[in-house]
Amino acid sequence: MGWIIWVLTSNNGRLLPDPLLSRCPPIRLGPPTLVHLLGVAAHEGERRGLSPGATDAIRAALEWAERQDRLLTLRTVLRLLDRAEQMQRRPLLQ
């Protein structure tokens, strides 16, 4: 992919002018699925050194949200990972 110079993003492609669209043909991506988000959570959890219990809790939370028809985004996954990392690093209370 050494030939890619620019990557442009837009939330609403219908508002983009025709000259831009003729030079930068759009690629429309769908929202990430639960499988995609679980993969990101597992990979990122491992990279951050989260315990298996923490990554299992994130997986359970994402699966619960999916069953409740909640909107799942990458931002949601990153927030769950951040919170799990904070909880794992805090000192153990006795």
C-alpha cells in the first residue's frame, strides 16, 4: 500500500462535492460487527497486558450489549479496555 498518499473520511458522503468524488472514489464501509469488536478487544487486551478475567468481562459486556440491541462502536470497546486497565492497575484494597 505504498501508493496511498491520502485517506479521507466523512460521516455523510452525500455532502461531498462532485469534483472531490471524481478524484477520490469513495469506499463505503459498514459498521463493525460484534465479531470484529471482540477481535479488537482480545488483541488490544493482550497488547495492554490485561488479565484473562478482564478480557472475559469485556467480552461478556459486549455480548450483553449486543443482545440488548445497543449500538456497539470501536469507541465503546476502547472505553471498556481503558476502564479495565485502570481497574487492573489500581492497588488492591483489603
